Amino acid sequence: MAHWPMALERLATKKISRRQLKLTLCAIEAKCSPEVRRAFRALPLERCGCATIQAVWAACDTFWEFDAAHTGAITREGYINLMRDCASVNTLRMLRRARLELRFRRSAAPVMLEDFLLMIWPKATPEDRRKMMRWAELRECYDVVRHNFGASDQDLDRLYRLLSCREEGGQVHVMAHELRRAQLLPHEAIAQFAKERHPKEVFFDYEDFKSIVWPKLKERWVSSETIRKQKTLAEEKHPLQVRIRQNDSDHAG
């Protein structure tokens, strides 16, 4: 089976046979977490000049193991603490690629996400970097919803910011296609938004995103346990309002 860096380079240039392509994809899958592999089985493989979106997502997952709060940086202290707690096999593989231990031996300065990606793919061009950082934004959206997602106003603002793009005229919006790329909603939900149009032709401003897309995201990603906790907290915070609603319901019955 092809060596990991060589496999990515050969895949990017497409100078390989069908059999070699299959072996290369198997090598890539072996380096990625099960969640990343499942996410891409039904989608065309996006790539830049030095990496695939799948590999970049795996690198982002590793980065956020050290930066769970999404501060945007890995500190030397955070690196040491996680390594002391025994990192996973996938994490160790990615760290060897990035040579992060050597980096922290040379400097105690925090490592930013873009720097981490460039440590893994040092030959990335400016265009490669742009694509990789966009893929990282999409992966961060998925990371938001799959980890104790509470659908708070802060979550709403954060997802809209990460998903949105800016037109030449300065208008900011979210393309329906990006919801699919980020694995936030299934194809069926995107098709409902698009109707007869292509998902790349459907855009949401903030208010449309909040009223149309946000309910679908909450329905898909907010767990029943989270809903129960939110309801309990609301009752503790506003007990009078809860009693009034209950009385109104009893009278209506």
C-alpha cells in the first residue's frame, strides 16, 4: 500500500491506475477517524494540490482534540497534558506527520490551526491554503453540532459565521450547498430548500437562516436529553411563567 504523503500527492495529480486509486483511498481511510470516513462515502472527493478534504478534516479533528474549546490554538501545556492522558492512534499518526513535539521543543508559542495544517502539508500553495481553511470551517460546523449541541443563540451566530460567504457587493449569506458539504443536513432536507433549483443557487441571509434552516438543525442535532435539561433550567429560571402556561392549558382543555 502506498505511503501516506506519496499517496496524497499521486491522488492529487491523478496519475494512477484504477487499482492504485482504490488502494490509495484505502490508505487515506485508514488514517482517518470512522466519523470522517462515513461522512465522505456518499460524496465526491474534494481535493486541492496537496491534500484531500478527507485528510484535512482528519487533521482538524486531531487539532481540536488539543483545542476542545476552539480557541484556535494548541498550547504547549495543552499538548503535554493530552499526551500524558494517552492520545489515540489516529492522533499519534497525525502528530508524527506534523512533528508537533519538535515544534514545541523549539518554541513555546501556541500553534494556530493554519500553521498546524501547513506543518502537515508544507508544500501547500496559497490556493491550497485557502481551500484547506474553508474545509476547516466546514468541519468546525460539524464539530459544533455533534458535541453537546444546545442550539443556543451563540451556536446560531457561530454556525452562520462559519458557513457564510461574502459576495463581491459585500452581502453575506449561506449557500444551501454548504450545509450538505459540512454534513449538517441530509440530501433530502437540502432538496426541500432548493425545490427545483440547484443547492448552489439557494442562499439564506441571517433571518432566513434562523427561520428556515435553524429549526431543521435543531431537529436533527439537539438530543432529547439536552431538550429535557433546557426545559428544567427554564422552569427553574421562570417558574411563574411555567405555571401560567400550565393554567392556560388546563383552562383550554
